Amino acid sequence: MRHKVSKYFNLAEYEKEEKWLNEMSSIGMHLVDVNFTKYTFEDGLPGEYIYRLELLENMPRHPQSKAYIGFMEDMGVEYVASVFRWVYFRKRASAGPFDIYSDLSSKLRHIKRINLLASVVSYANAAAGVANLAIACKGYIEHRGYLGYNLFSGVLNIAIAFIILFILKPIRRKQKELQKESLVRE
Amino acid sequence: MDNIALTEAVFYILISLYKPLHGYGIMQNVFDLSRGRVDLAAGTLYGAISSLLEKGWIQALPFEEGSRKKEYKITGSGDNAVKAELNRLQELLNNGQSVIKGGAL
């Protein structure tokens, strides 16, 4: 039987999300599809699968991503679903432990990818915010006090930019820790 | 040859490829060689293979009839890199052991 569950995780909570999916698996609920905040589970044996999330460099349909997903499948890893560049993988727990990365440099590369994505979205919002506020100011001066939607949009854009930077704080901290660690060991 | 230290993953992948192997074969070989100590995760292995192909230290073999999985093999420059690394490791080992045996503590 299939069950649909709604749950929200932000960009910095992918490990929490992974943990939740593995807890669901441990009670016999296996993720089979994801649509933003809607998760579809299928009944199965408790603990049959281990789930892992990864942010790919490209969209899942990109040839490079397809080659990577094909390689994962050759390694006994099943592609379950994707949301934008995030992919959901699973592997049978009977095949042993399942991690996507096993050394510091590859873990660091993944964290950097997440931080870069967050920065780009945040800066794009900040830029759009400044542009909107400039238009609002121009409108105010030229049309005697008329502000319009640009003030509202501009404030919203800048708020989003700050919220993203704030949410990503633990991921930035983790990147710093890994970078420090990588000075000492591999 | 650049004077660089190879990562553990890269070193073990290179010495696995003196005979042709596909990804899963490399992972198993590294696991066996290191007696279970180095368990390469799939994403890490893929990243290392991509970088080694780019460097020209390994090459992908043409697909064999009926085989879906890509096989890889070490190249001449890959072989040079392994030899340079072995020299470097030997130096580390010699220096480390001579200090420890000398009773540095």
C-alpha cells in the first residue's frame, strides 16, 4: 500500500531529512517518490533500505548526471526520485553500509556545492531586492509619494536573501570544520 | 612528474587497475587489499575515476559485447604516478621508522 506524507525540510536540513527517511524505512515505510514536500512511501520489510540524499552538479536529466546515476545503479544503488538537483538514492541494507562519500575531500566538495547554491539564490534575491527598491524610490520621487508593489517586493527579496544566509549557517560551519580537518588528514 | 601526494582512494584505485576492472570490481578489490579498512563509497569512487580519466592516468576500455558496465585500465602516465608515489611512501616509511627506532620519545 502507498502512503502520502507531507513534511518540510529546508536546504540545510538534508541530513535531518535523510535521518527521517531512514527512520521511516526502519518501520517498513520505503520512500518511492518525492514531490517537493509530498513524500510517497510504500509498505515493505522494516529496515530493508538505507536512504541517502545528494545535491548533484547538474539537473538529473543532464547527460553528466545520467552517467553518474547509471554508475550508481551499477554499484547496486537505486535512484528513487529527485527535487531540482537533489536526488534520493537507496540501497538494500543487506548489501552492507551505504554512504555516498567516504573521504574528506569528496564530503567537502558536496558541502561546497550546497553552499554555492544557497549563495547564488541568496545574492540573486539581494540583487532583485536592491533593483526593486531603486524602482520604488524613483517612483516615489517622480510620482509624489507613489510606492507601488516594488517596495513590498524589494523588502521581501532582501528578507529572503537574509533568511537563506541564516538557514545555511550550520552548513557553512560544517564546511569550515571539514576544511580545518583536511589540513591535517585526508 | 609533479611532486604530489596521492590520496588513499586514488592510490588504491590506480593499483587496482593494472588489470581491467569496472567500478564495482575496483571497490571490491580495494576493500580486499586493505582487508576491509578502505570501503570506497560510490560517489567518492566516481569522483576519483572522473579526475583520473581527465588526468589521463586511467582510460576507459571500449565496451565489450554484451557488457553494459564500463571497464577501466591504468595508462603509462598512471603507472609513472604510482611509481613516484611508492618512492615517496618508502621515504616516509624509512624516515618514520628510523626516528621511532632511535627512541625519539
